[in-house]
Amino acid sequence: MLLVVGLGNPGPGHSGNRHNIGFMAADAIVRRHDFGALRARFDGLIAEGKVAGTRVLMLKPLTYMNDSGRSVGQAMCYFKLEPSQVTVIHDELDLAAGKVKVKIGGGAAGHNGLRSIDEHIGRDYRRVRLGIGHPGERELVHGYVLQDFAKAEWAWVAKLVEAVAEALPILVEGDDNGFMNKVTVLTRAPRPGKPKPDNGAPPADGLPAASN
């Protein structure tokens, strides 16, 4: 069994925030893998499904970010899980927008959700870090993460969370590097097509080619 946790803040006022990209990824996972309906439990919303033959629980804590560990701890205790069976998906300021990194353990790096989880279950869980970029100045961070993604950002946000959902079976099987590679491939901008050689043939529409 694996417990996957998407971090965010509850309520419609936060739904589009940069801090809520973990919730967005959780919703994408539930949709893509046909999990059961999200239901209220463990001070959060939880759904269950199977991914790569493994029972997976998807949890969205509704405790607000800085108390996320309470919800995670309750679920982990009830299902008698070890930290190694917990994967947390969260926003990461220190990664370029649209990038993904996976690591096990480490510090919270100022992330209140991770700090709370560390306090409740320790640090030895997997973190899926979704890059949201940095505003450039430390004093701007609080407002930045609680702002909605700009309209121009939604294309890469949607592509990233859907890629995380599609690549999840690789992560469930324990191949962290394979998961990161798959997400990178899925989110990579398409290369422009090679120009066709001019063989003197008329264009397909029968009109003469424009001349300079």
C-alpha cells in the first residue's frame, strides 16, 4: 500500500493558488486512474484506487498547509504505514516552473506543509517537488505562493499535473528516476518541424509560392 498526499489549502479562494499545485496533481491522479470518490476522513479528503497493481490512497489534507502533518499522521497510523510508504506532492520554490524532482528525506526548506509532516511522521518519506519558480526576493514569497497562477501559466500547470498522473505507475514501482524522466518527456515543448526541401513542386493548394 502507498499513501500519496497532495498538499494545498482548502476552500475555493485557494483553489488556483501556486501553493495548491499538490491538490491539482491529486485531483489529476484520481481522475486518470479512476479512483473512488473522495470522501471526508482523517481531517481531509481521501480516495482509493489501484496503480501498477498496488493499492494507493490519495489524501488531500483539509487542515490548512501548516497543519498538514496532523491529517497525514492520522491516515498513516490507521493503515499502519511506514514513512517509506508515504509520498507527498508539493510546490517547490527552488525549482524552475514546470520542473519536477523526487527525493527521500531532507529538510523542509521553509515549506510549512513539509515542516508539519516532518513533525508528525519524521523525514523519511518521498517528496515529489513540483517547480513553481521563485519571485526573486524572500519577502515576496508569502504573497507569491498564495497568489493564483497567472493566466499564461495555466498551460504548463495543466500539462505538469497530468504528466505526474500519467507517470505515477513508474513512481509506484519505485523507479524515481524513471518517473522524473517520463514527466520531463511528457512536459517537453514539441520541437519545431524541419522545413521541407524546395523541390520546385507547386504547393498543395495549387497556388504559386510567394516570392521575396
